[in-house]
Amino acid sequence: MPSKVRSLREIYERTERCQFGLMLEPEGFEDAAKSSEWCKAIDEEMAALERNQTWELVELPSNKEALGLKWVYKTKFRLDGSVQKLKARIVVKGYLQCEGIDFPETFTPVARFDTIRTVLALAAQIGWKGYEVKEKEEKVYRLKKALYGLKKAPQDCLLYVVHTRPDIMFAMSVLSRFTEYPSKIHMGAAKRILRYLKGTSDHGLWFTKTNNFSLFDFSDSDWADSIDDRSSTSGFVFKLGSSTVCWSSKKQHTMALSSSEAEYVALTTAACQAIWLRRILCDLYQKQTDPMIIYCGNQSTIVTAKNPVQHSRTKHIEIRHHFIRDQVANGNIQMVHVSTQNQLADIFTKPLPLEIFSWCCQGLGITRFDLMGRVEDKIKLLVSF
């Protein structure tokens, strides 16, 4: 006969067994069909797809082959380790598709993180109220035309941490050059970045209100730092008031013959991003009427950007890199010299000593969450210099 009274030990033992049973994710549909909980998750997925009219039943064309499907199961946990939700996803075996036959290109329409950070900076400055919208799975628009697993679905796993931690941008940029043939040295460097992130997990970007709410940029470049091909690295960071909204660290594709030429190439990259950001602000009814300031640490580069006359030292530079000249001549961009000690973009072009690295992190607005109110004055000094 069943026991009417159970001890606490019996209750906890049975609860742990149930939790452990849910943690074991099914290997196939046959295993999932044996569990009522997983069957419920499957029914929710199918109902979502039917409501979205994801597919329709048609005759298979004679010259086409149908793609197979498979179920993917995942258990989501709460912070305390208990089971929060069971999720079942039906995916297409997209690896069976052939490029040029089944699809022309791989593309995913998503919002740029630069746009998101710009909106966050405006919200902090103007006082816009932010809301977190949680939609049910049947309202995900991407599933209207394509299921997970297709070639048109996201093709790469993004490193989202780089979009909120610009202090590791340069290190990630260098490591990404060796993704095809990594060695133990590169794995060790990647682990070092992970250890750094673990030790600074309570750090993040801070968006705050300031009196000088204008868009400006720091642009910098090293010269021939790559020991493989002696190419240079371009780096820039855009500030909207005291908020950091955009940054980059990329290897240049052209060989620079001098440090001034390397920074000139970096200026063109920053100018293209500047024009785009100004258009974003205009769409958000925050038009920037004054010329946008770009801080550069090389006097020769600034003179070259302001002088439209070709001479022996610049005649070999590709035409597309002279885009910065056109923007300066039209009054869209103003070049201003900045000393090496105040060059915020240094963090995106080269390894730095600890003291300078910490200063750059403060200038970027990266700080501990419990100290956000204490570094405001330091950031304002950087914005107003």
C-alpha cells in the first residue's frame, strides 16, 4: 500500500531523482516521446510553427530533394540549479544545402550593436524609458521563412562579450588572425583573456548623462606590428557625450610605408563610421550640426588630411583612402591633434602597460558596477579636454 506519510529525506531524494531525469536530454525523438514533459515541449514548438504558417504542404518538384529534419532538446536551468524549462526545437539539416543552388548567400538581418549602444546613450542623456520585451516563441519573425539549421540562419557564433567589453577588443583581434591554424600559444592566450574576464566579471560599460553631448572620435594606428607580413592595425573609438558607442580594432589590408600613412588609412576607416553614426543620430532626431571632431596623434597625418594637393609622399596611396580629405574639405569632419598621453584609441592598436591600460578603460567608461558613481568626474575630464 502507498505510504501516506513521507519523511523529508524521502521527499528530497525523490525530488533529486526527478530533477536528474529532466537533466538527461533525449538523444532522439524516440527517447523524448517516452516523457510527457518533453512531449509537451514538442507540442509547444509545433503549435508555434503552425501559428506562424512556417510551411505548407506541397508536391515535391521532380528536380528537387527534400531536406531532412531533426529535433534538438535543451534543458534550461535557474540560478539555483533547478529546472526552469524544457525546450524542443525542430531544425533543418542545412548542411545538405549547396551554395549557389539552394541559396545565393548567407545573411542574417539583425540590429548592429553600434546602433543599440547609441540608443542606450541617448536614453541615458535624454531620459528615455527602457523596456525589456519578452515575446513568446511563436512570435519570432525569423522563423516565418527559415528554420534553425538553414544556411540563411546565423552562420557564426558571435562573441557577444566583445560588444560590451572594448578592453579585450585588441586581444581578440590579434587572436582571430590565427583561428585557421591555432597552436598551444594561441590557446594559452585565449585562456588568459578568459581569466581576465573572470576576474573583472563585475565590470561593464556605463552610459550616463553629460553636458557635452556631441559625437567625437579617437583614431590611431600602429605601424608594421605584424611580424608575418608587417601590416598595421587600425583602431578607433566613438564617444557620444561620455558614453562609448562604437569601437574597432582591425588589421589593415594595405602595406603602409610610414606611421603617418598607417594613421591616414585608419582615419578613412573612422570617417566612414562617423558618417554612418551621424545618419543614425539624424534618424533618431538628434542631428549633429557641427563638424565631428576626430582626435589624431600624428601631426603629419592631420596635415595630409587637410591638404588636397598630391605630393611625392602620398601619390602612391590608394584613392579610397583619400575619403577623409573629402569629408574634411566639406566641413563634416574636423581634425584635432591629441597627445600620446591622451590618445584613447591606443588600447585598440597595441599592448599597453597596466597604468595606461587602466586609464583607457576608465576613459571608455568601463568600471565596476558598485563604483559607477565614483568615476564620473574622471570621465568628464576626458570628454572636456
